Amino acid sequence: MLKQLTYLVPILFLGFGCAKKDFFQSSALVGPISEERNAKWDSARVVAGKHYQRGFLHTLVWGKHYRDVWAQPVTLPVFDINRMHGGLSPEKIGGGFQTTSLTLENEAGKQYALRSVDKDPRDILPKGLRKTVLANLLRDQTSAAHPYGAAVVSRLAGSARIPHSHPRFVYVPRNEKGLGKNSEDFRDKVFLLEEKYEGKAAITSYLGEAKDLVDSEKFLQKRFSEHSHLPDQLSFAKARLFDVLIGDWDRHEGQWQWAVYDTSHVTTYSPVPKDRDQAFFRFDDGLVPWLFSRSWAPLKKMKTFHATINSPKGYLQNARFIDARCLNEVTQEQWQQLAYQLQAQLTDSVLTASVSALPKEVYALTGETILQKLTSRRAQLPQLADQMYRLLSKQVLVAGTDEKEKFVVVRQANGDTRVLVSQIPDEDQVVPLLVYDRTFKKKDTNTITLYGLAGKDDFILTGEGRKGIKVNIYGGRGEDDVKDNSRVRGWSKKTRVYDTKQGVEVEKGKETKLKKSRHVKVHAFDREGL
């Protein structure tokens, strides 16, 4: 920790200067607007961010990043609110700490997002630092993102059969008045216009028989309330492999929507990724970013898009909450199958055509490099899949729901452990629903943690082995029963039960260590990433 703080000192020292009020370019327009008679849209010659263009010393210290791309003039269509997508009307302002965003809607009720390509991340700083030079340094690092990368990602995702938006880069003219009271915030800038995959109105044939589109919060609420609501783990694993392929390190739970499908007795939630701002990220090419992105440093998660995929652990950091809850059943063999499937879908011709979606002037600057790196990273997908499997398999979380479940743990002679979870049926039901089944390998998994949540849950442990995986049991709210008849050779107890003093009945075995608490916080389980 002291070593990391040493590198923070010069940065904090710089914070005593003042932020530039005119940091951003005053206009994106660098040429006249073309009004060709036969063209579908007017076009304009624009730059996304010429303010990122800096001299040799600045780029040496803070990184070259994609500064040349941000400052490169390109020709983009002029935003026409009356004609694009059949005519649009403004609905509500949005965006997070960094992005200016506006929701638009056409007459059919389909919604689109108009999102700023450039960012202003100063609001993530404490208030006392937002007017210091640190704000400018933070703004300057936006240049590490590729401003036009979303166009490439859309083509790649389509070929990989991963749901995706269809972004269009547009210039909002300085006289735009159709965006209502927010028009002034959008004028004379470059934006990305794409459909929003949110709510039933966004469902098209592209999503098949989906009955709804929900955000991660709503999906997780259902997931942990009813045992028949489950994620499509294989589709999510494939999407996560794709994330690392394109170098998108920022895939937390807020970056996903979920298409809802009814399949026999189960409601399945299939992932729909959004916000591809960090694809092809180029960060570690300056002295300070290089230091801060080392494996021991505070920004290790900000992974640079290199030809070789180094340390996939950084790509999992922002997504560790959602990964733990939606990838806990995927086996090593399934990870490999998905890697080979992606390799087969993303052929050389697909990669070439996808990168060619960049504006031609931008392709001349970065196209060949991105193509070469994608080709190299594609070849590494099987190794990447194995690494992701091993990282996610060390500590595994298996949660039930607020309904009654039966957890069965079978210890095997070779040290592997099988975990099955099924509903405890009501009196009028005949066959219980099996909702989870995976055999964990002793060489890959150190700990399996079972959460019963609410309801009266049964935990049954059987089997015997010469070695075994530690199993933690949290009964949760409700009167739970634990029966441990398992046996593992050695001195260490491999079953640990945590609950309140009145919340569990335990039939202890030689492997059982019971830890009762007076505090209900032992029942705590993060359902929504809070």
C-alpha cells in the first residue's frame, strides 16, 4: 500500500492548480455542412475532441492514447430529429457522471439514446477537487477510449450472435432546436445515436420470443425471490468472453439488460450488453498511466487492448458481483466450447469487415492495428476461457431464493464435490424442480459458499473422500435443517455452518463446525450489488 501511495504524491500535488473552464473544444465543426440534393442526410466535417491533441512532453507523461483519432476530422451525418428513425421526439435527459444523454422516441414507441461521444468525468471526484487541475487530468484520460469503437463492436457482436445495438455517429448542429429545453447542451457536438434495449417496447424479432426486457436490478430481484427465475449462464459466459476479446473492462451489473423468456417451468434471463465505451482501450502508453495500471496498482482494472491478453483478472474486477451470480454453473468444458464457437464465428472476413466500419480517416490511423490485435486475441480465446474458468472457480457462490430449497452436497472419493439445488415442492406438486447441478474439481475450487436466503431450507451433505473442498453454509432467514454425514480425511473440518442461535437445526458430523451468532447480520446477502 505504501508503494502505491508513493505514486499518488505527485498527482495530489498537482491538484493545487485550477481547472481550465474552457478545457473542451468550442465547436466540433471544422468545415461547411454539405447539403447534397441526392444524399439521405446532410453531412458535416467534424472532430470529436481536438482538445486532446497535446505535445510530446504531455503525451510522454500522460499517454498518447487515441489523441490523434479524437482530433481527426471525419465526415458524419447531421442529426435530423424529424426524419431519423421515422421522426423522433425528446423524452428525458439521462446519463451518468460522465455522459450527456437524452432519450428519444419515435411514433411507434421505440426509444433511442443520443449519447455524447466525449465525456466529462470530473463529477466522480470529491467536490473539493472538481475545480482543481485534477479535473483536467481526469478529463484528459478520456482520450484512452476509442471514440468510434462502438461501430466495430456492433458488427463483431452481430456475427457472434450476441445481442447488440446499431450505433450511428452523428453531428448535432449548432442551430438544433428540436431537443427541447436541453437543446443547448447538445449543440455543435458529436453524438452516438442508438436504439435502447429497455422495456417491452424495445422487443423486436431480433430478440425472438422474449416477453420483456429488464435491467439487472429487476432480474436479480426475481432471481433471488423465486427459484424458477434463472440466468442463461452459457449466453452470459459467451458475452463475457467477447468482452475480454474486445478489451472492454467495464462490465459491471449496470451494463446489462436481460431479455426474459418463458421455457417450460423456468423463466430464463438472457444477457443484452450495452454501453461499449471502453472497447479497444489504450491506457498504459504514458508514464503515469503505466504505473497506475500495474498489477499491484489502484487502476489495474483499466486494461489496455494489446495483442496479448495479459492478466484476465483485471477484466473481471468491475464485473465480479454479476459474474459470481451468473457464472457459477459453467464448467471448464463449457467455457472451452464457447471459446471455439467464438473463434468459428469471428472469421478473418468478419474481423476485416467489422473494423472497416470505422470512418475511413480513422481506419487509416488505427484500423490495421486493431485488426491485428483482434486476430491475435481471437487465437488466445481457448487459453482465455481456461483462465477465466479458473479465476471464477476458486471461490464459488451458490444462492437459493426466498422459497424453500434443498441443497445436496456429495463429496467424492477423489476430492471433487457435487452440488445440487432443487425446490422443495408444495403438497400439490409431484416432481421437484432441479435448478442447479455442478461438480466442482478439488484442484480448481477452494471454497463453495451456499446461501439459503429466506424460507425453510434443507442442507444435506454426504459422501467420503481423502481430501475435499471447504463448504460454507449460510442458512439465512427461516428455520433451516443441516445434516452432515460427509467425511473428509484429515484434521481440518470441511463443513462450516453460519446462522443465528434459533435459526438452524444441525445434525453434526465429523466435518461440521457450527458458528452461531446473536446478530441477524449473519443472514446478510447482497442481491443487487449495493
